[in-house]
Amino acid sequence: MTDKKEKAQQATPIMVHTQYIKELKHVSPGAPLSLAPGISPKISVNINMDGKEFKDMEGVPGKPYEIILSVEASAKSEDGTELFSLNLSYGLFITIAESVPEKNHHPLLMIEGPKLAFPFVRQIVAEVTQNSGFPPLMLTPVSFEKLYRDQYLQQQGEQVAGNA
């Protein structure tokens, strides 16, 4: 490896090695009736993220992790009939450079990893809903910093309540 490549890898705190669909499920239980014009669906979207360290990975520079960005989306008609349901788990296999302190791994994983995956997840959700006969569901951009901060504060509150 050249010196330039080695320096670039050392300067990059997070490296994505591969991205993949871990799980994808879409159902349209009311089709074709649910595809009739004039239906105003109520859309529900939930986004979650998770990460885990891989142990015993040889030959991979840095500390290896898998990050999963999950989306659950559904649409119901005004009378509550399910129009569609979509579940997507999208994975990233990444490494964090050894120069990054351990205390910074979790925020790096839970903020930067999902930021990298989100454009691909958004495209998959839009294409799947469109290819199933519905208008494409375009996910609104997400502030992963705020989501991380909110989850962290919630966990801290639960720990304080548990210790009381």
C-alpha cells in the first residue's frame, strides 16, 4: 500500500466496507382495492438504529461493527384498513480507526453510520412503495444527532429512576 493510501485510512475515523439489505418485507393486504384513486392514507413511520461490535475479525483494520438502520412504515385508510406495511433493516459493515478513542465509538456509530445509510434507505423505501402501486413514500430527512441525544437522555433518565 502506498503512503498516501495508508495516511488516508488513518485520517478516516469511520470506513464503510459494505452495505446491504438485511431484511425487507412489504405487504399490501387490500390490493387492488387499496390502490383506488381518492384514498387519503394515514402514514406512520418509525426509524430505529442499532449497532454491535464484531469480535474475532482478522485482517480488518480498526474495530469492526455492524450498524442496522430499521424503518417500519405503514399506511391506513380513514376507516383503519391497512393499505400497506413495510419493514426494512439496512446494514452497514464498518470499522472505526484505532486512533479514535473508545468513548467516541458509540456516538460515531449511532450518528455518522445512520447518516451514511439514510440516502440508500430512503431510496429503497420510495422504490418499494412505488413499485407496489402506491405513490413513492419519501422519508423526511432525519437529525440523527437529535435522535441520538434524545435516546441518550431517555436512557440516562431510566438509569436514574432505576437507582432511586
